[in-house]
Amino acid sequence: MKRFVILFVILSLFILSCNKKEKISDDITEVVFWQAMGGPLGDALELLINEFNTTHSNIHVTSINMGNYTALSQKLMASIQTGNQPNVAQAYEAWIANMLEGDVLVPMQDFIDADQEFGEEELSDIYPVFIKSNTIDGKLVSFPFNKSVRVQYYNKDILFQNDYDPNKPPKTWDEFREYCILLTKDLDGDGRIDQYGTTMKISAWQFENLLLQAGGEIMNEDNTEPMFNSKAGIEALEFLSNILNVDKTGYLSPGYEGQKDFTARKCAFYEDSSVSMAYMLRTGIDFNLGVSAIPIKETKRNIISGTNVVIFKSENEKKEQAAWEFVKWFTDTAQTARWSDLTYYMPVRKSAFQEDVLKKRLESNPEIASVYDQLNYATFEPQISEWFETRKYMEEHVIEKVIRGILSPKEALDNAAEMISKKIAEREN
């Protein structure tokens, strides 16, 4: 079965490489870009890539969608094994660390050092969190691409109808619990709750943010020891459990169900990625929507999410340089502002807010400024494969079991800490 899967992946790669939509002229350098952007995000990406191709007569970016990140990861690993990797690809930090070990990437720093038009001024314009998260062993190896933060969506109409200022959503954990208690109601008097304060899905990302906000850390500074099984970790899990099991002002909703329930007015608040906005706007919202930063406890620290882009080594240096031109163009001020406007991903440059598209957004929705402000307090997940392996365990065996009352927060977190410690020890030995 394993051999069959490998053969299938290789065959798929061959078909993808042969299935070009158009013949590229010999005097044009083709850049093959593997990505996993679907729906409105994919539409936005296609729009910008078409613009790049139109304005760069000597380069053509051929964008190939892999469907989802799991498929993208599998196909990238298979392509590296056969030496048929693309020129550019989206990649998470854990993948990038493995690629560096395989010596298949050209670090972005190499292009920057040789590019007279890209210097310290350009680098200082990129948010520090993006520079740090793309730097491994002191070298900038990748570039930020589709980066998001968590956002608090809220129904302004419900707040107004309950004598709350619709432009002042809850800013702290305590305020959020208070709002949820008062907004959870039996509206028709049938003895059943039909408007909840909130709904949530089991999310390692949400736990990470709560942990940091409570003053905790995921790992120690050199990522060798877990630190999430701390007082702050317990407080993070208790916050979730209190809403669901003590206050009973929220409920679990898997996948996109919470997003659908929120747009259907079944709850007042919904926390998710900033990118959820693109999907909600597409399906339609018939109430006054509020968007703000997530409530905090001790600190505003938060985790960014999303992938970066990498450039693979090629026997043709023209392809490598053309790939850099595309990455540089896509992350420049005008394009990163438009990308953010179209998708609600975060702009990677501070100067993006001088562009009209983002200026208008902030003028029409002043509270959304707090969402972007989260970038000034943002950090990133540990750049080790063991943490990315542990994230799913955190969701299934920590968060869910605590919420279901199967394990205490301390017991569940200690189990996860023991697991990741063993994984790190196995790698080091």
C-alpha cells in the first residue's frame, strides 16, 4: 500500500507537470508555483498572478493548486525525492526546516544580498515578527506569504439591542464572559436557548493565544523543553471550559459550522482567523458586523498563522532569479495591501497602510485597527517539527478531553508535555 501511494503521488506530479494550460515561449522564463489557496483566496491569488504576468513580459508564473496543505506537503516531499520540485511553493516553518537539511532551498537572504534595489530600508518595512519567523539559524530563508491573526467577530445589532455600545466589544477575558452571560437568551420563551454568547471549535491556535495572554510560553527559548503545562496553560483551558460547562454560554461547532451559525445570528460572538471574513462576506451577512482584536488577559501577545514561500534550487539560475522577482513583487507595498484587502490576510509591510485600499477600510471600520495592531504584539509557533506533530494531539487529547470532563487541565497538559519531550529526545539521540 505504501509503495502504491508513493507511485500515485509521483504519477500525479508527472501529470501536473505535463498539464500546462499554455505553451510558454522559449524567451520567457517560467516559474512554477505550487500553492493551496482555494475559494475567494484562490481567486485573489489568481488575480494578482495574472497581473504579475501581464506586467513582467519576460517572466510567466504558472500557478498550480494542490487542493490543501496536506496534499501540498506530500507532493513537495515526493518532488524533492525525485528532484522535480517547483520553483516556488508555500511552506510552513516545520517543512522549511526539513528542506534546509536537504539543501534544496535558496535562502531569501542570498537574493537580498545580491539585489541592489532591496536593502535595509525594505527589510525594516516588513513587520519584525515576519522576519523572525522566517529566519532559521540566523539566516532569512523564506518570506511571509499568507499570514493571518485571530479575530473577534461580533454582531453589532445584538449588542445595540441589549444596551451595549456596538462599537465597543469586550476587550478582556472577564468582559467577554460577562457579555456572553447577558447575551445568552431564550428569545421565544419556549424554555430553550436560541441565542448564545458564542460558539467555538476545538483549536490549538486558540489555546496558544490564551496561553500567551495568560503569561505563559509554548516552549523554552531554544525549543528543547515544553512550558505549556504551566499555571497559564491551566488558566487557558479553564477559560474555555468555564464558557462551555460552567456559564453554558457557548457551544462547540466543528469545521465551518460556527461561522455559519454566527452569520445566521445564533450567537453574538465568533472567534476565528481574519481570513474567515472573506468567506463570510461571500455567503452574505444581513446584520451590522463588528470586527476587533481578540480579548486579552495579562498581555496582548498572539500567534500568527499561515504559510511562507520558499524558492527551490534549480539548474537554471534564471528561474531562481525570476522566482525572486515574483516573491519580491508580491510582497511589495502595493501588492501586499491589495492581497490584504481581497483576502483579509495581514499585510506583510507597515507601509501597506498608506495605500488607499487599507486607508478606506480603516476609515469605514475604525475598530478593525485593533486587528492589525495585533501584529505589533505577535509571535510565532516553535520552529520544530515536534510542535507541529503535537498540535493535533493538543486538540484531540488535551483541549477536547478537558472540555468533555475526561481529564483535568493539569493531567492533560502533562501528558502532552511528556509526549513532545520524548519526541525531542528521540531526534537529539
